[in-house]
Amino acid sequence: MQNRRARLGRSYNRFWLLAAGMFFSGLAVADSSVTPPVNAAAAAINPGDNAWLLASAALVLMMTAPGLILFYGGLVRSKNVLGTMMHSLILMALMSLIWMVYGYSVAFGEGNAFFGNPLQYFMLNHVGGAPNPDYAPTVPQQSFMLFQMMFAIITPALISGAIAERMKFKAYVLFVVLWTTVVYLPLCHMVWGKGGLFNWAAGGKVPVLDFAGGTVVHISSGVSALVCALVLGKRLGYPHEPMPPHNVVLSLIGTGLLWVGWFGFNAGSALNAGALATSAFAATHFSAAAAALSWAGMEWLLKGRPSVLGAASGMVAGLATITPASGFVTVPAAFMIGLAAGGVCYLAVTKLKAAWNYDDSLDVFGVHGVGSITGMLLLGFLANPAVNPAIADTFEADGRAVSLAGGVHQFLNQLAGVAFTIALSAAATFVLLRVVRGATGSLRVAEEEESLGLDLTQHGEKAYND
């Protein structure tokens, strides 16, 4: 016993020595960097833009906690509420670590068409108070980094809704680390990074419009969620046993927080406090409103009465669907996209899910995946240069400016981006799940543990104590 404790103690010390070495080496690299003169950096910064971006970063973080935590937590059974909330909560810490060490560099460093140099901004080297003109020329690069980090936190958290109530926590942690590295960071670079394959504004070859994360966030997580649900299999008793949400009130509070936070998600993606941010803000709101009406109307028509949870689901569907289009379409177009979102996502959750016979616990694919696919494709016809003049003449092909306004040509570009994202997300997720299963022994908890609930078996706690 003493030898075992001694070995554990030595392993523990080596871990912290390694962690300390990485930390201080990062500090040393950062200290050796060349920092632009303070006055020059300050002159380029617009305080209003910086204030809006920092506020938007906080709003996006709020979408994860408490927004998504409450939304997902209320939808599961009481024996799994803490385990479900932990899936999102832990990512606020874990994704921040990855983002600091190499994530930001892979996503936004200079590299090739698929990923950036992981060493360029290693440990956030050279990421300070000076703006990066390639991305956000009127705010400190550190502000841009923080804003983008919040997207990296919430994206894998969305996937957790599909595997709720049955996946081992250690398997989940390993999976999201690998998934973020292999799927999210490259997609982020391809769509938003300098020289990325789909970055229409900064050297990309295929001009795919995605203002705030239709491909990067929602389609990638939605498709991956579907693969996870298929590989994991159904929950014990599904669909024969009733599994109602244990607290719809929590989910409704989460829905409201998500709607408010989404203004930072979409309008913040303008990266300044100008007219484009206002337009994206308006498009976001009216799409969510339209989708809530559409989903509730579908329920009313087909089931005889609208449900409260249905209206809330419609709101989230409208928000996910408008995300890629929010900075490119007018308010009437956004409202039309929202109406389509409510109807299409309702059918995906009620009809497609039953036809394909899968158990996506909290309907991540039906709402986020199907919703953003719809939004991306409708954007191909509705993109309007009057809303975002940059799409009129920024992209060049063969030395001449090409308009990305709505039409068949841009629809095909959008379709290419959607198809690539689906293929990458599905294939990578399937492979990564096999890797995780080999490393952890199994993806699922044992049947007895599932029956007892993940709160007790994975975390040794109960949400509600008598």
C-alpha cells in the first residue's frame, strides 16, 4: 500500500512539474515577443467596438452557463440532471485550456486551407493589446480571442444533448477533447481563418457565407450528435417507457437566456458596434419569433394544442437557423427563415426521428443540425449586398470581383460547404468514438448504473435531497 501511494505521489508530482513547465515556458515565449508600441496599438482601437465585443463574449459564455445548462438540465430525468449539467459546465474550463495552449492558433493562426500553425499563438503568444488587422482591426486581438473562445466552449456542449443519460463521463471528456481538435478547430479555420478553404473574405477558394457558425457550430455539432446517438444506442426503455422532462420550468429559463445570449453570438460576430451588428441583432430576434410561432402552429394544427416546450424548441430552432444568415439578410428574409425553421425542425424531431429510429435524447440533430442546414441553404438565395456590402465585391476569382448575392451560384457554394461539414463531422465522429471506446473500455455506463442515474454513479451526488 505504501509503495502504491509512493508511486501515485511521484506521478502526481511529475504531472504538476510538467504543467508548471508548460505554463512558465509559455510565459517565457510571451515575454520574448515583440509588442507594438502602446500608443500605436491604442490609436487603432475603437473603445465602443471593444466594449461591444467583450460584452458579446460574456453573452456567449452565458449561453453555456446558465443557458444551455438549464435548458438541457430541465429536459432530462431528475436522476441525471447534474450529470447533464456537468457536460456543459466542465467545458468552460476544459475548452479554455485547449484554446490557450493550441486551439486559438490552429483556428486563427496562419497555415494552409485547412488549419493554422499550432505554434504561432502557442500559449497565446503574441496575443495581446494590439489588434490583428486580418480579423478585427479596431479591437485588441485578445478581445477577439476571448470572443471566439466562447464559441469553442458551447459547440461541443451542444453535442452532449444527444448522449445524455447514458455516456460515461471519462469517455465524454476524452471524446470532446479529440472532437474539438479534429473537427471544430479545422472547421473554424476553414470558414473564418485567414486563407481558410471557405473564407470568402480572406483568401478562400470556395466562397461559403457563414456569419456566425452555421457550419462551424450547429451543423458540425448536430451531425456529430446524430452519429453519437446511433453509435451509443438507445437509452434503457426508450421508446417504450415514458421519459418526460423532470422540470420544464428550468428549460424555459434556459431558453430565455439562450435567446438573450444569442444576440452576442450573432450580432457580436460583426466584430464592431456598427450598423451590421444592429442588422444581425434584428435578424436574430425576428427569426426566433417566427420559428416559435411556426412550431407552435404546427403542433396546434397536428396535435390540437400547442405545448410550452414546443414553443421553446421553436425559439431555439429559429436562433440556430438564422445564425449563418444573420449578417447577410434583411429582417423580412430573417422572418421567413424563422418560419421555415419552425416547421422543418418540428418535422425533423417528430417524423424524421421516428422514421430513422434513433435516440437523440434532447433533439440536437433535429434542432441544430437540420435547422442550420436549412439556414445555410436558404441563405444561398437570400444573401443581400444591401445588408452586407462586402459580399458584393470582396471575393475574387481569376482576378475579378465576384458577387456573392443570393442566386443559384451562391446556393451551390453553400451546398458545398454544408456537404463538406456533414461528411467531415460524421466520419471524424465515428472514428473518434471507436478510438475512445478502445481507450476507455466502453462508451456507455453499465445498465445498473444507467438505472440508478448518472448523478450518483458518475459524480456521487444528487440534485435533490430530501
